[in-house]
Amino acid sequence: MNEIKIFSPATVANVACGFDVLGFCLNELGDDMIVRKTQEKGLKINHIEGFPLPLEVHKNVAGVSALALYEHATPNCGFEIEIYKRIKPGSGVGSSAASAAGSVYAINELLGTPYDKTQLTEFAMKGEALASSCEHADNIAPCIFGGFTLVKSNNPLMVLQLPTPSNLYATIIHPQIEIKTSEARKLLPIDIPLSKASQQWANLGGLIHALHTNDYKLMQACLEDVIIEPFRKQCIPYFDDAKTAAIANGALGCAISGSGPAIFALSKSLETAKRVERALEAVYSSTTIAFHTYVSSISHQGIKTLKQR
Amino acid sequence: MNEIKIFSPATVANVACGFDVLGFCLNELGDDMIVRKTQEKGLKINHIEGFPLPLEVHKNVAGVSALALYEHATPNCGFEIEIYKRIKPGSGVGSSAASAAGSVYAINELLGTPYDKTQLTEFAMKGEALASSCEHADNIAPCIFGGFTLVKSNNPLMVLQLPTPSNLYATIIHPQIEIKTSEARKLLPIDIPLSKASQQWANLGGLIHALHTNDYKLMQACLEDVIIEPFRKQCIPYFDDAKTAAIANGALGCAISGSGPAIFALSKSLETAKRVERALEAVYSSTTIAFHTYVSSISHQGIKTLKQR
């Protein structure tokens, strides 16, 4: 194999009650990437479409993660990368994770898959660190593993694949305001009340039990963020209105996606997810803020190979 | 039915990573209680054996919880309660919870089970509040439901029954020092670092996934308390030595049971649990602190009816 075209999906991190550890993978939104072997050693990003991102390998998250793998594998060839970006950087649905994970997935395939998914996640975390100034895997893990994932620990990296109910659908609204992950992290408190923390871990524990038992009523009770949302929602105008509208229209839960500004809702059917989409559109239509919306099933697969030759 | 004899088991709360929300039920250690209907209305505690506890209904946790149910049910009879206590009060394995849960379970049976397990837990929490100065269900829930339980929320009370791997065994050592739950709570910080909190909720999430998937290696990785143990272990002499010995002898994890001073370890087989027991005995044998040890399987049933007539 000399060339591979892949689809690297958008992801939702935190998922209300799982700050820094929980995430899930979307089916409908993502970037395409083409990676091909070159005789000349080294890495090159020779084309980026969609958004203005640096072509320099060291300044591009896909480049940095690819380099981490490349330097570890020391193969007898080089690679050139084309990025067809559809996930807007800074939107809160894992744009940098899709780039970072996509390049390492593709190169691993071209090398005959010497690395497993956990190792790929580790390489991709190097790219993620460039975007958000700290290594974290809560978007990368669902991008690479698919479905719902729990990052049990970063060091050693331990990613758990959770069951993913098949009729769960996500609605995403992306208000066109910019929040940088590194800035969003600065808003967070260093310390939190123990009483709130125990409420949060009961919610996360309950959500994981709900995913195992297909208990949608329990998911609904657990999709609640008592720690982070009160701080971060201040950066997202009309967040409370959006959340209220989503819940009123049947969503199981609605919260900030990653560090925002995107907002996600989870629903038990495609029909409900679309109704929630219309409700979210209605909230932002009456404001001056531009927005995009998406409805997507949960991807069980993560990154997909589209073509290879 | 006019009289019932029940076994109300000891329980382990917190279970390392689930402060205030997680617990499991022991098979081998517990109290017996006999409750019988009386023509005269009202409640009486007419006999207590084992430990010196108040016979006054309002001052006894079994009395207070029974009264909560009794006043709700307003039956046309009264009840008298005998308590044969084997779980030492203040030991950290749910002594007050066993009393509080036992009396409401027994009266509910004598009334033809008008209440479900969640309602019984609510009544029992009134008794628990007398012992620890706050209503909590992390010992009562496993006592009434059996197995591992997660208290997802107190208000409304929502108890989740988690899967309980059948070859999991607990070793308990109870160093004979006294720590009151209400005092132990005062040791705890009001605020905790967000970074530690997210580590803790990853551990709890991982443990619940491990219980669902029978993944003992993952249980081992998740049975870790980075929040509470550093504070509470200061009250338990030789805790670090005990923990080190338990892990060195094959325990999956070892932590403070409830608010202590009892220490529990979980092991994958009875043989390992007994080896861990000998290791814990060895630690405290070389000190001046008296102790008791127990090895027990996890009770899937919770409170058991022993006799009825």
C-alpha cells in the first residue's frame, strides 16, 4: 500500500459528567486525509483545504503527531500528507484531535499496522498538546477507538471502550464564536467542592452503568455537569436557552461539547435528535450569532479507511 | 406472619474510588434481629445483646428508622424489636446501617411488603442520620439491595444495582480503635483539586466498567483513592503497612472501609483473600493494637430472612 484516504471523525469530549476522561465519536462530521509514501525520508504536509492551517510539520497538529510516530518507527521512507478539513478548528468537537489522530492512523496503516490503538492514541496526544497546551486523550481516544471511551489514566495511558447504544443520536450546534481550549481551561477553578465532585462521580458512574444496561432514563438522569458547565457556559451566549430548548424537545441531556463553543445533545432516536436540532436552530436564529448544526449517529468504528492503493 | 428473624449484614462503603456513593455487602458478618407484632400500638426495643446501645426508640438508629416507616404506614398494630449485634458500632463496616436497615426490612415483611427497596432505604437513612449526623445511603443501599450498589443521587434517592463478580472476596481487618463517622467527616477537606477529582471519577467509571466486564486487572487499576485516603489514613495507625502487605499478597486493592478504622481488601479468590488476611494479621500482631479480621464473599442478597412464623 502506497496511499491511503481516510475519514477522521469529529468527537465530543467531557459528555457532561466526564470532564477530561469521557468522549464519543460522531459518524457524520469529520475530515478527510490522504497520506502517501515518498521515497524521500521525512514528513511533508503538502496540501490543506478548508481552513488556513500551517503547512510546517512542527506547527501543525497532524504533523507533530505524525512526527512522533515517524521518529519512533524510523521507517525507510517518508510520507506526504493532504488534509481536507471540514471540522472548524476551535469549534469544540475535536478538530485538532481528528487531525492528530488521522495522520498517525494513516501512517500506521501504510506501515502495516505496527502499532495498536493505544499506541496511536499516545502519538496523537503529542499533536493535541500543540493545540491545547496539554496532552489529553478525551477527544483522540473516541476518534481512534470509536463509540464511547473512558480515558482511565494518561500515564500509563489506559483507554476503555464502553458499550454504545445503537439508537443514540447526537445533535450538535456550533455557534460561530471562538474559544481556544487553552483559554477555556484557564476559566476553570483549581479546586472544586468535594460535595459537587462526589455528585459528578456518581453521575459518571451512573452513565457508564446506563451505557452497559441500555437504560436511557438513567442516561438522562446522569447527563449533568455540576462542575465545569457553570464556569464555561459564561463564554457561550444563549447556552441556557439552548439547553432548556433541547431538553424540552426530548433530548436526554445537553451540555458543552469539549471546551465549547459547540453544544451537544443526546437523544434516543433520530427523529428526536432532528427535533432538537430545529429547537437549537430556533434559539440562535433569533440572535446575531451565526451557527452550524449537525445530527449524527455515534460512530462505533472511529477513523475509517475510505480508499487505499 | 407475626414474628420474623433476620440477618442484617455488614457493608463496605466508599470502596476506594467511590466516596459517598459506592458500597458492597458482606456475607459473613452481620447482626441478627427479631421483630414481632404487638397488639399495643407503637414501637419498643425490648432487648439488645452484643454492645451497649440505647433501648429508647428515639436514641437508637434501628428505632429511628423503624419509626420513620411506622409513622408513614400507620399500621393497626405495634412492633417490638430485639437486636443481637455482632458488628461493633464505629468499626467502619456499616454497623448503624445494619441496624437501621434491619428494622425497616423486618417491619416491612411483617406488614406484607408495602414498600420497595428504595423506600426502605429512605426510611433507613433517617436512622443512619442519627449515627453520623447526615443522611447517607452508601452503607444502607448495599445492605438492603445486596452486591455492589451505586447511590446515584440522594434527592430523589436513586440506587443502582451493579453486577457483582462471583469470585470476588473481601478481607476486613478491624483495628480496635474508635473513629466516629461524624468526626471522620470533619477531617475531610471542603474543596479538592479538580485534577485529583477527575482522576477519581475516571477510577470510579473504570471500576463500574470492570464490574460489568469481569475485568479483574481493571478493578485492580481502579481501586485507588486519591482524594479521601490521604486525610483519613492519619487516624489509622499502620494503614500504609497494612495496604502494602495486602497488595504484596495479591489483593486487587486495599483501602479504608467507610470512614474507618476498618480496612478492606478485595481479592480474586478465597485463597488469596485468606492469604491477605494472614498478611494483615501479621502487620497488626507486631503492634499493641488489638484487631479482628474477617474473610467474606460478597452477598448478592443483602438482608436475609432467617425464620418467620
